[in-house]
Amino acid sequence: MTTEPIIEMRNIEKHFGAVIALNGVSFDIRPGECHCLLGDNGAGKSTFIKTMAGVHKPTGGEILFGGKAMHFDSPRDAMEAGIATVYQDLAMIPLMSVTRNFWMGREPIRKVGPFKFMDFKAANDVTMSEMRKMGINLRSPNQAVGTLSGGERQTVAIARAVHFGAKVLILDEPTSALGVRQTANVLSTIDRVRKTGIGIVFITHNVRHAMAVGDRFTVLNRGKTLGTAARGEITPEALQDLMAGGQEMAALEGSLGGTV
């Protein structure tokens, strides 16, 4: 793939006092690809994506967006540039409708004389249309978002980000708490979004889920990059071994007398 990256993170460092959370991490995402960021708990994945999303300012390194140096002073700066992040908590209110959650803070307005109201018809129509594009047929846009399955709520969050102009979509462990069928739905949604030309950063610790949709794979361990490989360059077993820290896993297998 020769397309120029949408965003490049070069030698990113992040210190919290004496704690070095990221130590020279490099990563890039290109249009229409799913770049998986893998690592065990404490590897630095969350700190890294929050740096990309404008939550944290890097201590060192540089961020290039469209080939130009960029400084994000806040998550809003990153969102305005086209970087959308779907965190594990999804930032949704369960008792509010799907439409309300979809449009939260960006409601379409209809004027009636001197008064302004939310245009519910337009909002409902767009919500239903965007969800259908993601393969979800809602019973009603007015149903409480809490009545949806975990996978469907993930899809609402992804559809919302796509509709509002995401160029890069960061997904933070979107399948970690889902069953098999819901996971399959979310992975299908990721594939649909990728085909629209949006770059996807898929954070996960599940190698099987990464291999299902990933184009490239980068592994973090204790704030450092262990390597990046493209699809076809690495097997699931080798990727799992890299995540686990090869020699440590081999030693564990030997001590337990079997396969871990």
C-alpha cells in the first residue's frame, strides 16, 4: 500500500513524572486500512491513543497530519481535524433514544418564527439511514439505546463518528466485552467503514479479532514498539508470541508441560 498516511506518530514519548508510559513509539494510519494496535494490559495502548486523540500532550516526538506537523491542545482539536475516538464506555446515556445519543450536542435545528427546535424528523431519518449503512435495522430510532445489544451500541457510536466526518477512527477494545455474534457484527462494521476510505486504529489484545480485519499489526510492550507487520507477513501464532514476550511464553509452556 503506497497511499500516504493520514496521520503519523513519530518517536512519541509520554512521561508522567518519573514514569515513562511511552518510550519512542512510532505508528501511522493510511486511508482505507485497519491498523491494529496490540498489547497486554499496561503495554501503553491507552496512553498512546489518548495522545493521538488530543487527551495527552506528548513529552517528545512529533505528530504529522496530512504530512504537516500538528499539535492537538485538546480532544476537540483532534475531532475537528477528523480524529474520532470510540472508547469502551461509548459515552452514551442508556435511557435516551438512539437518535438523541447519535446527535448529542450536534442536533439539527428547525426554526419556527423566532424559536428554534430540534428537527426530530430529520434527525430520525439520518439516524435510521446511517444505521442501515452499518447493517443494523433499528425497530425505532426512538427506542432507548440501552435496549440495544452491546454490539449494536458499538455500531451506533461508530456510525455517529463516521457521519460527523471522521478521517481516522480509533476504536478502543470494541470487542472486549462482547459475545461471539456481537463481536462478528462489530468486526463486519469495521470492514464496512474501512471500505469507505476511513483509516481505522483498532486497539485490542485479541489476536483472532485483529487478524479478522487487520491490514497491519503493531505490538506494544511496556511503552515500546516491538514491531509492525502487514497481513501475510506474520502468523497469528507469531503475533500472539510477540505480544506475550516470546521467551517468557516459551518458559511458561515448559514449566507447565504443555501449550499455553
